[in-house]
Amino acid sequence: MNINRKLRFQLFVQNWVFLVLFLTLVGLLAFVTKQFHFERDVTQSARNQLTEGSAKVVKKMKGPVNITAFVENDDPARKKLIYDFVTRYQRAKPDITLTFVNSTKEPKRAQEAGIRKDGELVVEYEKRTENLVPAYTERDLTNLLMRLARSRARAVMYLDGHGERSLIGEKNHDLGEFGHQLGTKGFKLANPDLTLLQEVPRNGAMLVIAGPQVDVSEAEVKKIIKYVAGGGNLLWLVDQESLHGLQPLAEYLGVVLTPGIVIDPTAQQLNIDPKTAIARQYMEHPVTKEFTLPTFFPEARQIEIKDTLGDWQVTRLISVAQQGWLETGKLDGKIDFDNKRDIPGPVNIAVAMERKAEHITQRVVVVGNGSFLANTFIANGGNLSLGVNMVNWLAGDDNLISIQPNLLKDVTVNYTKTQGLLIFGGFILVLPIAFLVAGVMIWRRRRTR
């Protein structure tokens, strides 16, 4: 084909028109991407966005949150790390602001803020502040925000002195880890001595009774009943042992405790002791609203409530062993259902009670198991989240009820030094040179035609 001056001019105009249209399209795309924002996290465990529990916490916080990061010498790498971390929270709550301060140039400001480490964050909410030191995780910052959002820091009181599961104990059957987690969320712990005090203190958020091993004295039981009768909140974890003097409390609350251990055959499919009841479905209640995590209850017992309770509003919280039963006989050897003595499932193992008392809302939770919050089992499934939800509800902090954030798994790729040189050398040197050579060859071939 002969290329004359007219054809060459037409091709020149076509090329320039194409270039102008292409640049116009790029500009329009840039404008659209600035106006409309869309992101999708494809990483394992969605590590670039908040977990469901954290997102719920920050969305329920009314008012802005101000985060100030103190970075030495404006280190760009550390600033980017902090920016990426806080951005995940800003996606869920846009009125979270992040400000960087060069602690080297402003040492007085860093000193007034109580800065101890490079990269430390100062989080402010409703004129309350708290510091967060690196290396921080989502769980750390979410717990901090929950503490700042908690309107009042009333104590979680627990009965002690009768061999109970201790909220500060380190033994396997104790609740020390649960007590520690409550502390990170703004609760204080207290153990009033009812042998000396005239009554259970009224300034606490609730009283926790966790499986006494010896009898509680009659005088102490009367004080506990008086506390509940006066509107006090109660979390009662009832184990398989006898009530050890707390039968009058059960009668006052209308709690029916059927002897026996819950047997869940589905646990055997997971290579778990069938005496561990697994809960996957929950009743509609603020404690379990949108709660879908499985929970595990070793050697749970049935909890029921009498129908005639007056002004109490009762919710049966947790139903387990749909295919199992309540074993009322001795567990010797093989475990089989006996239709003459055993009670077929499902079995209810927890109740929540609520009523108006002396111009306040009183709440009680009774669970037929204390092991699910013990140091040995609290990390299983959603046990910790369920326990914290119960405490938040009893304390009246319904807006802080959520699924607790889990630590995200890191994915690492390990390779030798030689493999590293091959990988990075291939992408940095080999591929660019290969594209360059291919381009030159194609250009020369076209020129010779």
C-alpha cells in the first residue's frame, strides 16, 4: 500500500484523536474513582478490615474519637504502619481522626501525654483519654475503646471464701483469665467479705457466684437474698456439685435444678468428650443477639424456671443436646440413653431474668455450668465472648454487647537466600529485560516490512 501525504495526514489525525480520547477517558476514570470508593479485602481472615465485634463497638460510640500518634523524627515507616492500622477503624467510624506529632521536636507535649515508647497512641473520647503502646493489635484498641465508652466503672463483685472459682485465680478451674479480660474492658473486681459486712455493697455492678465447694453460711445467704430482693444484679454459675447452702437463693429466684449431666453425642463427632455440650443456636435476647459462635459447656446441668415468678421476664438462653439427653444415672463405662430415667434433649442450660425493681432494671443470669469460663476452656469457641456479653448485659451496657475480636493469623512465606535472589531478581531484572528485548524485536521486524 502506497502512503501518500494525504493518507499520512489522516493517520496523524487519527492517532492524535485517539490520544486525546484516551487521555479524556483516563481523566474521567480518575474523577469517578475519586468520587466513588469501593474496596474489597481478599486477604486471609480479612485482616485489612475490622472483625464484626470491633465494627459493632465503634459504630455504637456516639461522638468523635481523636487519636494522636507520637512518632520520633516523623519516621515514615512507622507513620504508615499506624495509618494503615487506624484506617481500618475509620472505615467503620468516619469521625475517628488521626494526628501525628513529632515527639522529638515536641518533647514537652509528649511528656504531658505520658508517652513511654515511640509510636505510642493517645486515644481520646468524651474527654477521657488512654494510651496504647506498640505493638498494638485490633483486640488492644477495641478493648481500649470499650473502656472509654463505658459510662461508669462499677465493680464486678464475686463471692469468695468457700472454694469458689476465683476471678483472680490461676488454677485450671478458676476464672482468672475471664477476670483479666473483664479488666481490659473497664471493669473492676472486688470480693466483699460477707462474714464482716452488714450487707452486699450496693455500688457494685453485679455479684458473681461461681460454684462454692463448701457450705455458704446461713447469714451470708440471707445477705445475698436481701441484695437480690433489693434490685441487685446476679451472675450465678451453678456446677454439678450440691448448692452448698444456696438452695434458699434458688427458691427465691424460682430456679429448678434437675440433677444430671448433659450428654451431647455430636461432641463425639468432633473427638470431644460427650459430657461436653456444644451450643450452636441461641434464643433471641440481647446477650445472644446475632451471636453465632459455638460455645462449649463441660458437664453442664439443666436450668429451668418456675412458671409463677410474678414480675420477672424470663428468657431461656441456651438450648443444647438436640440429639442428646440429660443423663440422670451414674456414668460408668459406656454412655447410653435410658428412656426410663434419662430426659431426652434439647436441654436448657441458662436463663436470663429481668424486672423493674425500685425504679431500676434488675437483671439475673443463671448458667448450669461454670467450666465454660474456666481458664482451661475459656478460649474454646465463643466462650469468652458469651461470658463478656452476659457481664455487659448485667451491667446495663447493652450497647457494648458484641462478638469479641479475635487475633488474626499471620501468613508467612519462608524461602532460602538463593530462592529469594531468584524470585526478586526474576521480577526486577529478568522480566523487564525480556519485555524490552521483545519490544525491540517486534519494532525492528515491523520496520523491515
